[in-house]
Amino acid sequence: MIITDVDVRVFRTTTRRHSDSAGHAHPGRPHQVEQAILTIRTEDGHEGHSFTAPEIVRPHLIDKFVKKVLIGKDHRDREKLWQDLAHWQRGSAAQLTDRTLAAVDCALWDLAGRTLNQPVYKLIGAYRDKVLAYGSIMCGDELDGGLATPDDYGRFGETLVKRGYKGIKLHTWMPPVSWAPDVKMDIKACAAVREAVGPDIRLMIDAFHWYSRTDALELGRGLEKLGFDWIEEPMDEQSLSSYKWLADNLDIPVVGPESAAGKHWHRAEWIKAGACDILRTGVNDVGGITPALKTMHLAEAFGMECEVHGNTAMNLHVVAATKNCRWYERGLLHPFLEYDDGHDYLKSLSDPMDGDGYVHVPDRPGLGEDIDFDFIDNNRAR
Ligand SMILES: O=C(O)[C@H](O)[C@@H](O)[C@@H](O)C(=O)NO
Ligand SMILES: [Mg+2]
């Protein structure tokens, strides 16, 4: 049970996802990027793994913080190990981020599951083994036949419903798109999807993250007429009072915070301030499965749903182990990309979805990621 080693392998993987100047993904030509697999080993040879960007688990962080907290400890003591890493963040000169905590915590949960030959959601205490997914569409673009017009969004909405999705979330146009942001165009895209998919498909929006209060109010009022289920991150989430103001002035539920720092502590303040109607968490956003579960339970205590940000196995296990969220966020999706093709370093999808829109939690041990270690070893960067 004692942790004896922590290491990182960086490897090359091919993707068609490109990031824009705000970090949002768009489709493009296949290109190679570097990915990292963090591995935590115990004295009896068991291993746990998690995937993240190489800089999140760069040698400085592993040697100066992670190994010093983990080596020699019992791998089952996830709460203590997480608290020790979280308490070191303040004095880390902003080097030790929630993303690194998330990578370590996920690898520890994976290790526990692989050691006991159990899926993580069963270790936590499962609530369900399948969950409805919403299709989370990429931000808009200026690609001909992509997501350049409201009709493009409408056509893609039809495609997603044919695939089985019972919910769809639009990320609308944002800079660097030349004419974005534009509230009226956002509403036109949402109206085109509503027109295309009919009244029974659940729709949500995740808009330009820096609208003013009055722009966000106009957008929310427009979505209320279209029967949307929620409005997400239309303003800078650092302004708690702006979200309190928006939630007070809109009927459509306000979801958040996604990207605001502060883990479950800050999310408690959003609830207390009435800044959201549905809470939001995400394994990468709050520093791991451990704090994501704390956030889910916090929301439950206030009779609130907490929607989980992001795809991948780590978020799916949080959703499967809790009652108070409706969806798994499956994406990001685009007409030019085939999401079900997965990744070249995984032998199968971590979030397979059936024709009725349900994602089934793999019953493989740990996080259930079907890792192709031969691919990783044959494509090592360092
Ligand atoms: O804002 C982003 O970086 C991406 O759109 C991503 O976070 C997306 O997955 C999202 O906001 N989902 O809710
Ligand atoms: Mg979002």
C-alpha cells in the first residue's frame, strides 16, 4: 500500500483539435501534440494513472511537491494526501495549481480501483451505471460548413439528435471570430437549434465569458423565450455580485461557477450569495475527484443540482456516483470531427454512448481507461 514512485511519461498523440487565442478548441488539420501520463506506483507493484498536459506534471512540480507529499505514504489516504497538497498551494508561488492536484488525485483513485479490481464509481458508492449525455458543441467559427452561421448550428443540432443526444449545449461565437461577441447572433443560433430539434430536446448555452450584466440579461431573456434549461458563464466568474444580480433578474437557471478558482470553498460562497441556481464543478476545475465530490455533496445539502464540467473518465465517475446532476458533458463536438473516434492512446472510448443518448460507465477497474501502453512507449517524447 505504500507509494514508492511517481513518474511521468510524455508521448506524442495526433489530434485535429487546435486551440485559439482564448484556449477554445476548433477543428483543423491532424497535428501531433504532447500528452503526459502520470503514474503512481506502490511497493507491491500496483499502478494508478492519469492523463494531463505535460506542463501540469513537469519535473519541478513532481520533484518539489508531489513526491515529497506522496512517497512513503499509504496510497489509500487520498483525503490526507489531497489536503497536504492543497495546503502547499498557497506557499508554492502559484506553481502548484488545481490541475496538478487533479492529476495526482485521479491517479490515486485509479490506483485504488486497479488495486481492488473495482471501478472508481463503485468504490465511491455508485448511484447509476449509465447517464444521459448532452452534446457540448465547440465554440462557433468562420469555417465554411462548420459552425459559422445559425443554420450551421441548426443542422448540427439535427445531426446530434439523430446520434441519440437528448440534450445539446451551444458554445457560441467568441473572439478571435472577427465579429464576435454578438448577443443577437447568439440568440439566432439558439433559435435555429430550437427550430431544428423541436421542443423536447433540452438545450443550454455556454456563452462569451465576458459579457456585461446588461448583455447577459438580454441573452438570458432571449433564451427564456426559447425554453432553454440554463445559461452558463456569460460573464466573468470573478464577479460574484454580477452573477447574484443576473440570477435575481432572470427566470432561466444560471449555472456556475465553472472556471472560478477556490474549489468547493468558493462554490459554497456562490450558493450563499444566491449567485447561481445550479452549481457547477469539474475534476480539473476544483483539483480532483475528491473535491469534486465535496462540491456535489455541498450542492445536495442545499437541494441544488451540480452539473459536472467536462468529459473524460474522471468526470464520468463523479457523475455516476452522485444523484444531483442530470447530465454528462460529452464533447466538445463539431461537424468536422468524429468524437467517437476517440484517442490513439486509448484502445476504446471512456464514455461510449448508446443510440438513446446514455453514456455507460466502463466496468473496467480504476477510472476504466483502456490505455494502450505500447502506443505510449512507441511514441515517447521524453
Ligand atoms: O471554455 C472552454 O475552455 C471550453 O469551452 C471548455 O471549458 C468547455 O468544455 C466548457 O466550457 N464546458 O462547459
Ligand atoms: Mg462551460
